[in-house]
Amino acid sequence: MLYREAGQFKSTYAQDLQILPIAQDRVAMAVLLVVAFVVVPAVGDQYWLSALITPFLIFSLAALGLNILTGYAGQLSLGTAAFMGVGAFMAYNAMLRIPHMPIVGAFIVGGLCAAAVGVVFGLPSLRIKGLYLAVATLACQFFVLWAINRIGWLSNYSSSGVITAQRIEILGYAFDHSRDKYLLTLAVVSVMALAAKNLMRSETGRAFMAVRDMDVAASVIGIPMMKTKLLAFAISSFYCGVAGALYAYCYLGTVEPEAFTLDLSFRVLFMIIIGGVGSILGSFLGAAFITLFPIFLNLASKWLEHMLGIEMSHAVVSNSEAIIFGSLIIFFLIVEPNGLARLWQITKEKLRLWPFPH
Amino acid sequence: MKRTLALVGAVAAFAFAGAAVAQKEQFVPANFYWVGPYAPGGSGFGGGIIDYMAMINERDGGINGVKLTWEKCETEYNNARGVECYERVKKKGPTGATVIHPLSTGITYSLIEKATADKIPLISMGYGRTSAADGRVFPYVFPLITTYWSQATVIIKFIGQKAGGMDKLKGKKIAFVYHDSAYGKEPIPVLTDMAKQYGYELIPLAVPHPGNEQQAQWLQIRQAKPDNVILWGWGVMNPTAIKAAAKIGYPREKIVGAWWSGAEEDVLPAGSAAKGYISAGFNLPGSDFPVMRDIKKFVYDKGKGEFEDKSRFGSIYHTRGVVAGIVTTEAIRNAQAKFGKGKPITGEQMRWGIENLNIDDKRLKELGAVGLMPPLKVSCLDHEGSGLVKFQQWDGAKWKTISDWMEPDRKLVRTKIEEDAAQYAKEKNITPRDCAKDSM
């Protein structure tokens, strides 16, 4: 009843092409942005901001990066964590070695370096596809970790290979509080998500999707394979690289190379599978599910214990969390193999008819 | 006037009865891990510290009447979860988190800056960032008892002694099999420096996480035929290494493990292959220490206690956790003595309490922990406090102590600590404290 587009007429092409064609969606998005930028920092306490929402945003960005490559361009990759690592370590080096480097500049340097690595390891995609390509990107994962561990220059010869992010300062304002870091992350993520959304609606995005759906057909209709695939790798790695830099600077503060192991690559891959392959919104939903849900389960088991007044062995609780989380993943994949984003879409379609289903 | 005040006080006390009761509590977070490949270490250590605090509550009614409270948070030995747990617990209790034992070198690194900003001390007992022993640069971080670099020098000394003197090390080959992480890489600079000093050849062999695949490394050992192997492993990597050594016929008596490679959980899965294996340690196992008997009497005999499997009582990880409990409660006691007995202390006061901690032989005797841990004296300059290490050998059924407390090469370690701390201070624009002036 509320969510209906009847009576909204479009009289120009621009109106027809806008991202959110329905007025209610625009209002909802505006409300969401106001909540994210104004309400959340005002009411959220430090725990929520620094331990829950900031990592959620950072992982959303990484998932978004992988979604561009895997969801839109159809190239399966297991190197996400490696690209994040490149971003984090190169942003650190940019800050360390280039005098007067602005922090956003360092993020961009980190992203560009990751993009360069992504292009190099994307080269095999010109010849191989699918699972075989995943194995080739796996090589990237191992090579980058090896390089970070072995090349002392990258970690400024730290004995343990650990880097400590420098202080974030923009125009003389120090970003020390978790609220500041949250806002910085949010700004970066919003801008990049908007850019990704628009990119996917452009010619480049359509070329990506053509390659994904059938690359032979795509090349027949004149889409350059090499340029398109490598561009997909570059853009995707850039996103992952910036996410890695944010991970180091706005979230953990100190990073060891082991933070970027294969486990993380898989986690990001699961995020897009659960959230929705080939969907911007899906990246956010998937990241929310994978990063926040285990913590929610953990807190919920505490409340449950408190309310029921029973004491459970901590090991049992910890293990059952893993079991519940795993079974929920399977449940979601069976109920909706296209991910949470698809569920959301169905909800919206139903809402348009509600309350008169016929 | 006085009566009115008393009356108002009584009313207030009545109104805030809940709060007033809570005021007599000291909150110590238990951020450890009970699941995953490193769970034996996490649950053992965590069990020890909680058991000790429970015993203090039962036996003494807390510390000067202030009850100790705690809450478990699962970190999974994962940095991100560790940070989440830290943020979750830091404001709990009447005075916030008193102190954090991260029990992971990675989590310690991630928390150094956050905890310093929040004024919550970190105790990384036998792990973490070695150069944090320079208390001038790291006021809130305490790698207590002994650090990786101290341990590395003691292990080389031990190998030298076995060879019949440090000069005998010349020309010898020592392989260093390590967990490829911040933890495993930490001692390499010290081992390299000592290689130059004593003329042995160091063969570093990295084992990737989690360490259940080591054939390539042990094949290299078979080719290089080193005189000794230093095993710097963690979790499943340790028994795998011992089994691999047995497979190629490398004598286990020549393998010296670090203290995170020297618990019952590390040798039992290797079975008979582990017999003769030597490891370092900064605490001894056993359930006969008076303090352990008290834990049994006041906690386990009442049907409480952290371990369902009673055979883990008195194991290395368990007593290591008890040592952590002793250090924590003694520091709280110390801080109370200065800032007010019978009152919960803040993290800032706790920092003073740890920095001025002095657990000498006399105090160890009172605590019933003689021999369980070395004496400990912390100062503003030295956040390590002891540096002593003992060696133990697995006889197939239990760990047998085979050395006295051994001194590290303090000069070498201290120089490297100050170098590294100075570099950190420069990167972070920290002006080191002046220890002569700084009393608070």
C-alpha cells in the first residue's frame, strides 16, 4: 500500500535512468544515509562503532570488490585477502616513505598497488576459466603472503613482520576516536559503492556481464576480452586494496601478514555467495551476515544463559555457535540459492502488491 | 548534622544497594579461546587464571574484601574477534576492565595502541611484543616474566652448555623450525646476532600455519644434519614436528622447544616419539604446590573448577594460567595498598600496581608457589621483570625438570629491546617517559 509507484510519471530519460526510480526508495535511501552519517555516530557507543559496524563496512567493501570480479565479470577468485594485504601494506609504506602523504592518498596508493598485482595475476584468466582460474588466483594468495613475510622492506624491517598503522590526520584533524574512524570508513565505502553501482550500469559493466554470461559470444559482438577481463581484475583488486588499507588503519591499527590468509579470502567469498552474487546490495547483506551474526549468536547465548538462569559450559556454547552458524548458511543456500539480495528483491515485489495479492 | 548525613547515606545506600554491592567488585576479563586448533592452550591457560581467582574469592573472600569477577569471551585466537572481545569488556564492572591477558601475540599487537589510549594494562606473559619490555615507550604493556628474546638467548646458552661451553658452538649448525607468524619470527634477529657472536650457522625453516604439513622442512633437516633443532611451534605444529623428527630418525634429545612447544598437549599426541624431547618453560607443572592444593580444596572439591577433564589439573597450561592469576591478583593487591585497601582499582591504578610489582622468594612462599614460577620484580624501565627460563624433558609420561632457572643474555636482549622500542617511538612520535621522575 505504501510501497507503490502508481502515479509517479517519468518525463525525461534522466528520470528513467536514475538509480532509484521509485520515490519511496529514494526516501528510504536518504533516511538510511542520514541514520548512518548522523544518528549512528550520535547514539552508537564505542563498542558498536569500533567492533561491529566499522568491520562490517570494511568487509562490505571487500565483498563488493570480489562481487565486481566474480559476480559481474564471472571470474572466480580466491585472492581477495592477498589484494587486501597488498592494500594494507602499501598504504603503510606510502605513509611511511612519502613525506606529507595525505591518508586518502595512501589509501589510493594501496588500492592502485593492489590493482597492479590483480592485473598481473589476472593474466591467466585470458586462457583459463572457472575453477582452474580459482587455482591460479590461489597462487596469488600464497605468493603475496610469502612476499610480505620475506621482504623486510614491506614491513619496514619489523622483526615480527607486523606493521602498525600511522595516525590518521586529515587537514590537521586527528581521527583518534572510533566515531571519526567510523565516519571516514563510511564516507569511503559510500562513495565507492555509488561508483560501483554506476560502473555496473555503464558500458563497462555491461561488458563485464556479457563476458560472465558467455565470453565467446561477448568477443563475437566485439567486446575486447583482454581489456575487459583485466579491467575487472584491476577494479576489483582496487576495491579490495582500499578495504585492506581501511582494515589496517580504521579497524585493527596493527596488522600482521597472517591477518590476510586464505581463510579471509574464503570468508569474503562466502559473503558474496550468501549475500547475492552479482549484486551491490548483496555484498552488504553478506558481509553483515558473516561478520555480525557470529557475534550476535555469542551475545545471544549470554542473554539466554542470563534469562534462563542456567550455566552452560563455555566450550559447549562456543562450539554450538559454530554449529548454528554453519547450519544457517546451509539453510539460506537451500531456501534461496541466489542469496539474501534476492530475498530482499522478492520482498519488494510482494510489497508492491500488498495487501492485494491478485 | 552527622546523623542527617548518616541517614542520607543510609537511604542512598538502600536506593543504590545493587550499585553498592557492585562497587566491591574487581572485573578481570577472560578473553581466551575454547574452540579451534589452539583450544588446548587457550582453555588451559584460561582455566588456570579463573581457577586461581575463584580460589582467592572462596578462601580469602576476594582481595581485601573486593571480590574478583570475570566474564568469558571467545577470541578464537583471531585478531578481529580479539579486538571485538576487548571492546566488549573494557567498560564492564565498576571500574572497567582491570587488565587484559590477550593470550595471542597477534591480538597483543592489535591491542597495544587501543589499550594504551584506554588506560587498560596488557599483560602478555611469555608472548607478545618483546620490545614492550621497555616501559618508557610502552607504559601499558607488560611482557611479564620473560620474553621471546630472553628465551632465545637462554636456549642458545643451554645448547652451548650441553656442548660443553659456548666456544664449542663455533662451526655448529642449528636449525630453527618456526611457526610462520609474528610469534615465530620474533626471535630471528636475536638468533642471527648470536650466530655472529658464537660462530654457529643458523638454518631458519618456516612452517606455514597451522603446521600439520612439515615433510619438506624435515627433509631439509635430514640433508643439512644440524647439531641441534630449535622448535618454535604452537598448537598442532608441535606433535607433528616431533613425529616428523622421529620419522627421519633425528634424535629428540637434540630438539629444544620453546615454551609454547612444551606442554603435555604437545607431546602426548606424538606418543612414544616424544620421549627425550626437551623444551623451555617459565613455569613448572604439578598439582603438589601448596597453591594448587588450595585450588583443589576450595574450588574443585566443591564441585566447581574449569576443567571437566580432571587429568588436566596441574598441567603446564593450567599452572601457567595460575601464574597469570598470581601476577594479576598480586598487582591488584599492590595497587590497593597504594590507592586504598578494599576498593576496586582502575586500569590506571592497576598499571602502577604491575609496574611496582615485586614477588620475591618470601612472597612466593606465602603464596605457596615456590618453584612454580621465578621471582618477579617489575620496574618502569624493565617491564619483563625476570627473564629466567627452566628446561624440562619429557620422559614418556611426564615433564622432568633438567635445569635450574637460567639467566638470559641480558645485555644483548636489552640493547635490542631499546633499539626496537626507540624505532617504534620514532614512528609513533612518542616521547619516552623519564623513569627517574615518573612515579605514577
